Amino acid sequence: MKKIGVILSGCGVRDGSEIHEAVLTLLAIDRNGAKAVCLAPDMELSEVNHLSMQETGAKRNVLVESARIARGDISDLKTANAADLDAIVLPGGYGAAKNLCNFAFEGAQGSVQPEVLRLVREMAAAKKPICAICIAPTVIALALGKDLSPQLTIGNDAGTAQAIGATGSKHVDCAVNDCVIDRERLIVSTPAYMLAGRISEAAEGIEKAIKATLDLI
């Protein structure tokens, strides 16, 4: 059975993984006959009250929060390596842009969390597929843009697309129910809630992206 690493960034759209996207990813992996291996970095995040959408001033742990989505079946990202995985997927949510990297604050000049950077580069070097959802393609752009110039999508937001281009990556506009497949570099991306108005719209694009990722293995 193919093993797909799912890199989570917390639990909640404003400070971690977007929960709908994460669950739809896990469902799509299972429906396509593969096994999800949930991973997250052991680091702190700034907590956001998801009723008021304001920061509380408190801190939470990314790995501990991500375990909520994984039902406890999750490992510290530092224990993962490309040799044990057939592909990786990064669901979106603001945590992807501020916990897995700092694109949310630094844009194209940002950097990627060290363990995330290590695994993404290991997968790319091993010619194993990488899938990024919603805002998570910014992680891939920062990690691989200068070296590989991957084709990526976050939908059609001009400002974010321009920042992705500034990393050396190439942005491709994409509909919510579709995905962009960079077959040369084995990278798949889909807009999900960067464009989706309904969970069913996000689901359609994520299902296509996961299937495309598995097909690249």
C-alpha cells in the first residue's frame, strides 16, 4: 500500500491546518487505496479564537493540535524521511503560511521551517510526488522555487501569485474544482478554499489533486 505523508500545521483555518481540507485529504487518500501518514513539526503556534478570529495571546503546540485531526495517530515530522514515503501532501490553512513557513509575514523573502524544508527537498531529490493545497503551495515555492522553478497554483489571487513568481516558481491560474500538475517536477496543487465557496467545491479539487499525486508515484 502506498504511504502518503500528510504534513499538518495545527488545527484550525486561522492558526493551523484548514480542517475541511485536511479531512478531505485524508478521505481522498483512503478512497484511492493508499495510507495516510500524518506528520507535524513539534513547535509552538500563536492561538487564534475561531469565533472572533482574533489572536488570544496564548501559544499552542503544532504537533499536539494536529493530533486532533489525526485522532492521535501522528508523528513528529523530524522522524519522517523520504525513503519511507511514496508522496507527501500539505493541506492548506493559514498555519501552512505561518507555521510551516513564514510566507504570511515575509512573502517571497520568507523561509521554510527546517524540518519541513528538509522533507520537501528530500522528496524532490528522490523524485517522489508532492501535493500542496490552498495556500500551502507557498511552502513549496519557498522550498524549491530557486532550484526547480515548479509550476504551482493558489487559484487566481494576483498578489499571492506575484509573490510565488518572485520565488522563482511559476504560478498557473486554476479553477477551484481542478488542479495543476507539474509532471516534470512531480508537483500537484489545487486552490481549495483560496477559491471555494462551498465544501463540495473544495472536495472536488482535492480529490482530483490526490488522485493525480498517486498517479505520479
